[in-house]
Amino acid sequence: MPNSTTVTEFLLTRFSDVWELRVLHALLLLLMYLATLVGNLLIVIVITFDWKLHTPMYFLIRNLSVLDMCYISVTVPKACVIFLLDSTAISMAGCAAQIFLVVAFVTVELLFVTIMARDRYVAICQPLHYSVIMNPRVCVQMTLASVLSGLVHSGFQTGNTFRLSFCQSNVVHQFFCDLSSLLKLSCTDTLNNEILIFISSVVIAGGCFAFIIMSYIHIFSTVLKFPTRGERGKAFSTCVPHIVVLTIFVSSGTAVYVKPVSSSPTFQDTLSSVFYSLVPPFLNPIIYSLRNKQIKEAVKRVMRRKRYSGKSIIV
């Protein structure tokens, strides 16, 4: 191996080096980030303060909203900084932290969405057993197990990546650090890393996706037996967007992590990273909650309660 300088920091990549485009990209990312935070925070507040929404389904939706706020906060603020400032550097520790958190949140997100599909399956296909199967204790246990699984998986992948030597270029061809981009910079053999990433992606993402699709197949077969078109239409309008967002999330993540690592970056890699890191947290509040009639009614109740409490304080 040739003698090379060991990398101590990495340089992230902007979408463009043209100043006007950099400002535009930063503004678009910031708007998407703020919209995601506001939408998810609203859901968390409404579900927390409205006792009518203290059910397993909304407990899971609230967990997903908290997760999405954390997930998008790992990448977007740093991306906005490198778009607007001259320096694009990120320390080795900062890069490791980004990878650990991104992998952890992606894993937990997949598991959360899988649990939510299970919740809908039980509610529609086994309604008489719903309160037993999806009781609060089980929901908490599944949530904790998902978080723990995500942390363990992320710790393993991050540790396995940073045991490698990085002594080639330090330019990460992404707007944040991710596993695939860092493997391209290693001057040691990465075959074992690629195999482990491929296996874990197929097992976790493929397993969750298959379970969710099977759940929705059972749901659709049950929904088709509903007596009225209104009930069928309501169920389909809720389920289909879930599958669309999940498909975008899994397919874009798979496009980045499952394919063999290439030394030359492509526009497809960047586009796929945008889709799996930004789009799901942005769309989930719209898909899961803000289109939900109960959430809208709960928002009105919470706002009325706040107005009444404000008036009583003034009086």
C-alpha cells in the first residue's frame, strides 16, 4: 500500500458551486425542514394533549413524528451551513455521528412503519382482538425494541465502517456522511463491509417491506368486503399513500446501499439520498395525520381549549 496521509476530516459536497444556486438550495432545504418540524410538532402536541387520541394508533403516529423530527435534523442543518458558507468540512467525529444517527433513524423508521401496518391490520382484519393484541404495554415494548434494534444495528455498521483506513481523497460526494460514500474513500478492502450492508439492507428493509405489503394485501381483501363504497374508499385513500411513501423510502435507500460501491459518484446517488433522507419525514405528517379527520378535529379542540384558558387568565 502506498504511503499516504491519513484523513482527519471530510469535505461534504454541495449540489452546485454557483452562489445563487447555493442560496436557492439552502432556502429550499430550510423551508422543507421548517415545514417538517412544524407538521410533526403539531401532531405531537395534539396527540399528547387530546385524550381522545390516546390510542395505540396515535401513540405510534406520535412516535413516528418525534423520530422524523430527529431524523431530518441530522442532515439538513449541516447541509444548509455548507451551502451558505465557504467551508464544507466536517470532522471525523461529526461524520461518524451523522452516519450513526442516520442509520439508526432509518432502521427505527422502517420498524415503526412496520408496527403501524401491523396495527392497521389488526384493527381492520381482527377488530375483536384489537384491544388485546395492541394493548398499551405491547405498543411500548415494540417501540423500545425498535429503538434498541436501531441503535445496535447502527453501532455495528458505524464501528465496522470506521475501522477502515481513509487515506485517499477526503471528499464525500454527498451533502451528508453516509456509509456508501465513505466506503468509496477507503484505501483498505471494503468487500466485507459491502456484503454486511447488503445483507442487513435485504433482511431489515426487505423484511419490513414484505411484511407491510402482506399486511396491506390482507387489509385490502377485507376492505373489499365492506358493504358500502364510502367505507371502502376511505380505507383505500388511507392505505395507498402509506404504500407510496414506503416504496419511495425503501427503493431510494436500496438504490444507495444495496448496489455495489462505485468509485465514481452519480447524480442518481445524490437524488436517492435526497429522497430517503428528506421526503419521508416531510410527507409522513401529511400522509399519516394531517389528512386524518380525527387529527383535524383534535387540533380544533386543542385550539379552543387554549383560547378559553387564555380568556380565563385575562378575566
